[in-house]
Amino acid sequence: MSFRISAASGLIALLGAVACGTPQDPADGADGAGGSGGAGDSSDGSDSDGSSGGNSDGSGGADGASGGAETGSGGEPASGGSSDGSGGSADGSGGEGVPEDAVPSAGCDSTTTPVDGKLTIDVDGTEREYILTLPGDYDPARPYRLIFGFHGAKYDAEWVANGEEPLTGPYFGLADEANGSAIFVAGQANGGWNAEDLSYVSTLLDKFEAELCIDVSRVFATGFSMGGIMTVRIGCAMGDVFRAIAPMSPSLPSDCGDGSEPIAYWSSHGLSDTTITPEQGALARDEFLARNGCSDTTVPASPDGCVSYEGCSEGNPVGYCTFDGVHEPAPFAGTAIWAFFSQF
């Protein structure tokens, strides 16, 4: 599909401290041996993501954001919603209402009844799997948010879709927060996530736009570990298609230099993570601080351990959270990421 500029709705300016350094990439497709000198995660047997090296900054950072007060470009909040959209039912969160500036896909006119569950799709001659989860009361004429979830190296699409431990619920806890206002898809890696999987994501998007009723201006991605790296990769290359990304425990892939589009960014990292270190996560964050024109000034954000960045370009907030934990999704992932996504 062609990459296109997504429409922005009401937004916040989220802000934080910039870390500097030279990004290094984990081995694409199969995560590396961990952070510089680091062993695998002692609590879960370790996802094997990581790369050697990384900047020393960010290891103790307490950055992250999930909400704000400013509106961004691209339209007013839906009638009855708050200016930032967070927590307001009129923006589609809580399973009610549709944003006034929603951009319906061609699938909103489709007469074919969609099928969800574990499915396959042909991508350049290769059969690929994914899991599609529709709201229980799916309305073929209502444009829904679309949220991709990407698994880590030792997990799979079922882990994401079912919300297996250590997740707090399906799709990193986002499905419960969305309350029927979003369509979810769990991607399945073909061995490991790498740059070629951008074609997989693009092919899925073409299919969903043609067959499902989605808001093409509100497409999001989140993922953990190797899936967090894939989420960063999407933000790097498809910022004109995805509205916001929320990687957890990521590092910066070497192919991130292929794009320059700004995109709303939120991420989290455990301070005791030795598989992909907080320093490596800070390098990924810094890429989007630069793209989004953010300053190095931060303000506290919710939940504890998070900050937001000031000075980001309108409609492209950046936030970062750290927590007392190892290589695992943030315990507050569902609520914090949904608050971040639902403001748009």
C-alpha cells in the first residue's frame, strides 16, 4: 500500500530528557545476546532480544507520558469529548462514539461479513499467519481504531491475543481498556521480526482497509522486546501511515534511518532489564525526540516513573516510562498505552 499522511486529531505536547549516543542494532530477525555484558532476564528465562553497546544515558530515566492537555492539528475532538481526548467517551474510548474527523476506510462500504480468529495472508508468495480480533458487536459502518500487537522472540501471536503471563490481559491489556472501540491484530513473526516484515504489515493494512471498517487516520502499533523493536521499525518507516506507536523494552534497529516522518511515541523500560538495557531503550526514544523536535525539558506524567517531553511538534508527543522490573512489559501497560492512543 502507499504510505500516506495520517490525519491527526486532538493531541498533547508530551516531553523529556534527550539521551545521546550511537544507536546499535540487535540482530534482525533473532534478538542478540543481550545488553552490553548483560545476561538474559533472570525472571522469565529471557526473551533473547538485545544488542551490544548503547549509551549510558537513560538508565535511570523516569520518563513517559500518557495524556496531556493540548490539542493537535488535524481536527477538533468529537463533540462532548475533552480537548485531549483522553478519558472522554466521545472520542471512541470506552466503546462509545466516533471522532468527528474519522477517516473511514473503503471497507466501511463492504457487504462481506468479516471473519476473525487465526488467519493467513499471502505476502510476496509466502503464507503468513496473524490473529484478528473484532469487537463482539462489530458494526460494519463504524470506523474503528486499528491496533497492531507484536510479540517478543520467545512468544507468539497467541500470547499477545490471549494476554498470557506476564501480560495483564489480551493485547497487552489494551483490549479491556478499549471496551469494544478498537479492532486488534496480533502479528506472527516468520522466525523473527525484521525489515522485510514492513511488507507484511503493509499487506495486512491493505486487506483491512478493503474489508473492515477502520479509521485510517487512527492506526497504532505496540509490542514487547523483539516486537518492541518491530514497533520502532514501523514508526521509523511508516510514520505517514501509523498515528502513534508504543514499544516496550525496545532497542533501535539499524534500518531506522530509512525514514524521517515524525510520529507520536510512548515507550517503557524496566530499570533492571539486562536483556535490552534501559540505555538501549533510551537510544530508541532519542530517535523520536529528534524527529518530533522535542526539547530536553521534562514534566512528570502518570503513572509514577513517567515523564512527558516539552516542545515536541504539534500532534507528535513523546513520552517514556521506567519501572522497577526486569525484561517484561510494564505492569501499567494497558492503561497507560490506551490513555496515550485514545487521545488521538
